Amino acid sequence: MPGLSVSLDEVSGRHPAARQDAPNAISDLSLQIAAGEQVAVIGPSGAGKTTLLQLVGAALKPNSGSVRVGDVNVWQLSSSVIQKLRGRFFYAPQVPPLPPRQRVVTALLAGRLPSLSLAQTLAQLIYPRDVGPAQAALESFDLADKLWHRVDRLSGGERQRVGLARGLVSPAELWLIDEPLSALDPTRARQAIQALITEAKRRGVTLIVTLHQVDVARQNFPRIIGLRDGALAFDLPSAAVTQEKLSVLYAQHEHELTELAPPAIDIAPPPEPAKIVHCR
């Protein structure tokens, strides 16, 4: 199934948690992304990267301007049609919303729910069937042995990778991935990005990823969009994103560009305390 194109025309919007009198997080932004493209979005903290994904994913209504996904103007549709359209998107926030007591296989197969009937959905939640796609998705992130584990027995990095693996299971045509590497060490980070890009290319899915890791963006994505203060700073092929352009983009935020954070340590959670059995 081909991906969905995205077109923003002079779009402005603010973060949903912001006050009504707060300035827009995105201001008069115009942008076109073709179906099947893989794009990285970079910029300093507060640049509007997360708000951009929410505007594209119809999770946030713009204050002005138009958002087109595929061949439709999103906010001219009825609420029921918008809800159906959202079923064609996969949005992965930085902290995946995985129920802690749920098993990994169930959390993954939830990514397929938009394409299932009510009866199929209930059956899938009670007893997961056809677990092959879930197993294959986990293998792409080196988590094949976690299929039947409970989510709350995973480390932070493992939960983040499970959240990304849901995209590989879902039938979505547009993947919106927000800061996917925050809990991953460099090796896992490279593996996760490559898994997303490889599968997006194979399926023709449109992939938009926000990243703090500028080098990861430059090394893996053919196109990079730079945001600053909610405005478009540049939209270039990765080879044209020079150090000079990055210095301007991150001016007064140089620490985000130059400081190397220590690798994230993927620490497993402590074991559950042993149950005490009283004998009479």
C-alpha cells in the first residue's frame, strides 16, 4: 500500500498543553512531503517538532492554514471521517503508551486494531492469534525473546523499541515518530532507525521522524527539515546540511549540538520480590 502525501499551507498551531494566550509553537509553516518519502525533522528544544507531528497526524487542529494528507483537506472532513483517517496513521510518542500489565504480544497486535472488526478486536485482546507479524517486528529490534513478557518487566529502552515495533505491525500508511532514540544506546539507536527506514521503504510508507541526534539524521535520511522557533529554517538534502547551517539552527542552543550525552544504559527492572508462603 503506498504512503500518504502531506501538505501544510501556512499552518499555525500551538501545543495542546499550552495556554490559550501562549504564542504559536508552529507559525505560518508551508511544507510538502511526497508519498513514500523518509524525512528527518531536527531543531533545538522548543522548535515545534512535536507540534508539527501532531498537526500532520490530525491530533491537533491548526489555528490557521490548511493540512492536507493524501488528497483531502483534513479539517474540512466530518469528525467521524477524521477518526477513520487517523486509523491510517501510526504515531509513536517519545514515551510509548503501553499498558504495564499487558503482554508484549498484545501491545504489538494493538497496532492492527484500526483494520479489525469489533469482534476481531475483542478476540485479539482476549487471546492473541496470528502472532507471526508481532514476532517478526520484534526480531527487527532484537527483541524476539520478549514476545510473551509483560510490559512492566521490560527496561525503558526495551519499551521504547516495542513502541516502535508497533509501527511494523500496523497497516498505517504514514508513520510519525517522535524522538525515538532517547532511551537507547548508540548501537540500539542505529538498529532502530535502520529497522524503521528499511520497512518504510519496503512498504512505501511515508516516514517522518523528529530527532535530537543530528548525526543520525544526516547519516540515514535523504531529506532533513530544520525547525527553529516554529518556523522553517531549511529544507534540504542531507548532503547540503552543512555545519554552518547547523550552527545557525542551534544558535544559543549549541550544547544540544555539541555536547555528547553519555550512552543510555538499558537497565533491566529489578526482579519481582519472592512470594512468602506460610505453612501451617
